[in-house]
Amino acid sequence: MQNNAITTTVIIAAIALAASGCTTGGKQAPAAGETPGAAGVLSTDTVNAAIDIPATFDPTQSLSLPDFTAARMSFDTLLRVGKDNDLVPGLAEEWDSKGTKTTFTLRDGATCSDGTPISATVVKNSLEHLAAPDTAYTGANDTFGITGLPTIAADDAANKVTIDLAAPWPDMLRMLSTAGSGIICPAGLKDTKALAAGTAKGAESGPYLLTEKEHGVRYIYALRDGYDMWPKYKEPLPGSPAKNVVFNVISDRNAVANQLLGGQLDTGFINPSSIPRFKDEPRFVVAKQPFSDFYVLFNERKGSPFADEAKRRAVAQILNRETFEKITDEGAGQTSTQLVADGTTCSNPAQSPVIPLDPEAAKSVLSGVKIKFVGTQVVGPKGSGNVYVEEQLRAAGADVTLSNLDLGGWIGTVYGKPGDWDMTVYAGLNFAGSMSSKLNDLSGPDVQAGGANVGANVNPTLDAALARFRSATDESAQCAALQEGMNSAISQANAVPLTNSPLVMVARDGFAAVSQGLSLDDQSLRITK
């Protein structure tokens, strides 16, 4: 399967960062429970939340955090991520994987919002739409692999769906827990324009219906009558689901903080700079979760200075991760020694062969080197992280030109103009919760050839490690292969790890915004009093 759009971790990461605040104070998150309030009577049936403007209501076209939020409200996925970063039942009761085949047994009784039963055929048709090149789902390769289209079969009598991949692809199950893979009912597949506009009645497989929208102002969702296909988490979530969720469009995260403190909002994302405002406020719970991985990515094509490993290593020698984190996230983030957040499956940050700081040694390599450095303004406030990197390059004697671009300009340059950049600070989201999702962007054919290799990186050791990962049948062998690949990419400076920038969610007393494991797109909004 060739890339039918820009690779998932790139465009989604950058857009999601631009559309979210980037994380603690307040009191600790409440323990899981079943019933809010001593008398079991809710104080309200509505949650007022903040959101940026969704660009689509079609899960397969989701690119930004608000897109994913909208998808999660209305479209259920086969699997979900649990508290321990494990997979738990969504629409699928159980699943069994052998080689390239995975069979899902669906839960009984699930229906679309128009009453259509969610049969095996309904799920099959939705998954085929997800995989089809014409759909241009940015996560298709990350879900089904890069070798070819999957074969999907339905057995309505047994309530089973089988996916047979063209080649082994261990990340498929985790990708089928992400919001973009939400099951679209027949009414939505029949009219994808109405689906994208949020007006395809009966398209929804999930709990909430978009009942009112004032585009760019607010979006109101109502809980479906009789819906009972909630994910089967090991522990119940706190409180109860809201009957109504009102998403108010507020792009300024400082304004979100103001409205939370003023009582106009019940939940919302805030900037790290606003965290101290909630430190001594017992009315709020402030929680952060790993979000975007920042790392330096090099253009290794012929003509770029970073086709030379020595120059890539020299860049690593001048960048202080702790300083970068303070500039971009003010102490709320996480310094990284790998290209993934701590706790990611198979990660082992303590043994990473990070290139140590040595600014003096770097000067002899970088002095006089002309560097075209392209950055996006989501890397810290107004691209401040890029400015730090530029300053370090200049201090090492490099002749650097920084283009601190808006999102569209950055994407157009890094993906469409390979001769116009030499290095960038890359912002990647790890939807699969896997080390492989980051390594895939450093291996194989480059973007211009239909692959995912953004910088045309050349690393045979990494390529071989990924091949072993994809064919391995047990987790220990998969992890060993991924560790070898990650270590190779870092030791050869194909990429230089910097930080993980967090997402900060605030919930007012009486409400909860619950994220499970390392899931990036699955916040459950609950009423707890």
C-alpha cells in the first residue's frame, strides 16, 4: 500500500499541536467509581468544554485534535486503549491474531444511530473504506502496512470480521483503537460529503449525536437514547457520561484558563504557562499526558550538509535537552533520550546511546557550514524552540538561515521542496503507542517516492531491524528488534531526541476528563457529582 497522503505522524502532529494547548497543580485526579454524589443524583446533565474548530466530522479525514475529538464522540472503534496501555474491547468483544490474519468477534446488540444493526458486513464495509486509496486516510499505511491492501471478510452469522494483511504489520491492532478508524455506518458511507459536514443522519456508531452546530462558535452533542456500547475498561470510569456536551470554540488557551476559573467551562486544555494559576485551586484537577515528541530530523539527500554523519552528530553535541524543554514547555514536559515518550511499549530510555554534549568538538565540524533550518511555530511559543536551536548552531560557527514558518509553509517545504531545507525540529504524534511508528518515518522510500521517509535517511541497520520487527511473532523479539533500530537511528544521528511536549487538561470539581494509557485522542468527559 503506497502512501496516499502525507504520513500520519507528520501532518497530524503539526496540526494537532497547532490546534491544542501544550501540562501540574490542583488536586489529584479522582479514583475510578461508578456513582457520582452521595445520593446518586447528578448536579447537571451537561458538560461545557473548550475546543478548537474541527475541519471535518468524517473520522477518516481527521487531521487535528478537534477533528479527533469529534470523531470519538460519534464513532466507536473496534478496540480501545486501557489504563495500562493495553487494548480493551470497543465494538469488538474479542480478537485473535495468527500471522497476517486477525479475526474480531463483535459485541452483540450494537446499532447505528438510525437503528441499523452493526453487523459484520457493516464493519467490513467501513474498514474497506478506511483502507481504500481513494479515501486518502492518512493513517492507512500505519494501520494496514505498506505492502498492499488488506483483504477483509465478514461472517454475519458468526458476527465475525477477518482482516488478512498483505504482510505482517504488528501495529494494526493499536491503530484500530484510534479515532480515525471509527466505524462509519451505511448512511455515512452513502454520502461522505454529508458525513464530513456532520449532517449524515444515521452515520454514527458511537454514543453522541451532533444535534446543533454554529460553525466556529459551538458544537452541541446529545447522548443517544439506549446507548450501552461503552468500552470495557478493567475499572469503571469516575462518574457518569453527560447527556449533553457543549463544545465552545476557544482557540486561545489563556482564554480557556480564564473561563475555567470563571466557571464558564467545566473542562479544557491549557498552556503550561497557565498551570500556576491552578496550583492552589482545590476546585480543579490538572492532569498532563505525553503528547508530541520533538526531535531534530535531518535531510540526508545529496547536496545537504547532513548527508555527512559527522555533521549530524555535531548538531547533537550542541543541543541541551533540558534547556530546550524549559524554553518550549516551561518545565512541564519530558526530556527524551529516545524518539518516543517514556512508557511507550518496548521503550528503554536508560540504555539509549544518546550523543553527549560537546560544543567545543562540534565547532570544528560545523564552523562555516551553510544550513537551511526550517521550523514550525508550534515548537514552543511562537517557535521559540527553533530559535534556541538556531542560536546554538550560530554559536558553533554555522552559517544558518532559520525559516520559522506557519504550519502550511512548514508542511509545504519539508514534504514538497526537498531541496529547500537541511534540518527541522520534527513534531510527531505516536497514535499507535509504538516505537515503530517513529522509526517508519526514518526508513524505506522517501516521501517523493511514495514512502514515509521524510529526510531520505539511509540506515541499513534500521531497515533490517524493522523487517525483523514486522515478521516477529512474540513481543520480546519485536521489542529487541525495535530497540536495535532505535539505537541505530540515534547513534548514527538520523534523528536527535529532544523532548516530549505534554497536553494539559483541566477539569472543574464535579467533572472529569479521563485519558487512558498513552492514548492521544480519547478523553472521556464525565460528571462526577
